[in-house]
Amino acid sequence: MATLDWYYRRNNCKTCEKADAFLEEHAIRAREIVDARKETHSQTEALALAKSVNVIHTIKGKNLLTLDLKKDKPDTDTILAALLGPTGNLRAPTFRKGKTLFVGFHPEGYAKVLGLS
């Protein structure tokens, strides 16, 4: 069974509900769950989170974008565009597993990152 190190989600968020259902269906649990409505992560916290990983997977529309922070070395603006929503805070849902951060929900991307495919 896969375990997430950290899961950032928001109640009453349709995308978060889809992510929750996927994780539950595959019996995936998180060591730490953060409620995005109670504990927002601003630009500073989002960048600190990005510095703790090697790869960021993010959803833009229906497309999965991968940023390899070690190999490609994207600039700060590119990283922030991948992490932040219109409010300027970290988008939900977001999870960290090892050195990988996943922002948004994409079933095929989740399956790949979580070793389900």
C-alpha cells in the first residue's frame, strides 16, 4: 500500500473530492493531512515545499506538466505558476511522496507516481 508523506486538501472542493475518492479506492493514506481552508500556504511556503522535492507534477487544464527541478532547473516564476492558484496560495489538492510533489488531480498521473500502473 502506498502512503503519502503529506496531503493538502480543501473541504467542499470538487477536485479534492475526486482525489480523495481515488486515494480511498486504492487504499492510499497520508501521514499528514492539512486542511487548506485552515492553513493556507502562501508563495513563501509553496517555494519551501518545492525546495524539498526533485520533481513537481502539476495539472494545467487537462494536461500533466512535469518539472524536474534538478535536471531542468526551472526559474522561480515557473515553479510558482505550477504551484499557486488565483488566490496566490498553494493549489489544492497537493501531495508529497518522497521527493515528488503532485499539484492537482490527474488519475493517470496519480497512478504512475503512486506505482499503481
